[in-house]
Amino acid sequence: MLQKLALAIGLFLFAVTSLIVGADDVGELVLGLVLCAVLVTVALTDLQRRVIPNATVLAGSVAAIAIAMVSDPGSLPDRALAALVAGGVLFALALAYPRGMGMGDAKLLAMMGLYLGRAVAPAVVIAFMSGGLGGLVLIGRHGKGARKRTIPFGPFLALGGILGLWFGEDIVDWYLDEFFRGD
């Protein structure tokens, strides 16, 4: 059952990603499709086993670097910076509050930075907003007992990653134009 769900979600994400990213830049399309596959795998694994597999994140990272090296080598420094900053911020959070955030989340976010570049910023915001909403639902449903419950953060990061892939660059451009234009 879970495999069929993963396949259906993956096919849906592939179709929408192909429509949004388009085939003009094959490298970006391939990056997007691979990111979708990795995020589906990570989200379902985290939901089922409460762990983000290092092997999956490592393979995803290697794939991102390899695809970028072939399709757009000039983007590698920006992608590496995005990975370092995004993963570093979550790494610091995981160190500060180890019961609330795992190192797998930090590694996943760093990997997402390799795929998304600066579009990882809105992905992070979306992940934290959706995770906060999930926490509020738990509180509403279980009251004080919600404090003893945990929810995996990987699926929220995956949601943020998908939306960052689809709309992240537009969000970053809008934000920079709106708040930092040179007028």
C-alpha cells in the first residue's frame, strides 16, 4: 500500500514539476525530478520509521552535485553556500534542542540547498510554517498531552522543498524586489 502511495505521489510530483520547470533547461528539470524522488523517499521513510536515512541524503547530494557539474557548473558555489547556510542553521538548532530536531533534518536541508540554491530560503519558511501548523493541530486534538507527542519534521521539509522547487525563485525575486529595490 505504501509503495503504491509513494509511486502515485512521485508520478504526480514529476508531472507538475515537468509542467512548472519545463524542458527548456534540461539540467534544472533533471535536478527537480531527482529532488522530488528523494523527497518522497525521505518523507515516507521519516513518517514510517522516524528517521531520515543518511544513505538517501548522501546519494541525493552526490546526484545534485553531479547534475549541476554537467548542466550548470557556474551555479555550484551558490548551491554550496545555500547548502552550508541552510544546513548550518538547522544543525545549530539541532544542537541547541536535540530532543526537538534531529541531525537528519539538518542534513536533508543541506541537501535541499544543493538542489534549490537560494530558493531553499522560502522552502525553510514553508517547512517551519507547515510544521507549526501540524503542531497546532496536535495541540488542538490532544491538549496538554500533545507535549509528549512528536511528529517527524522530514515531511514538512519535503513539502517546503517541493514548493521551493516550484515557486522558490519567484518568491525570492518578489521579496528582493519588494523590500530591497534600489529606488
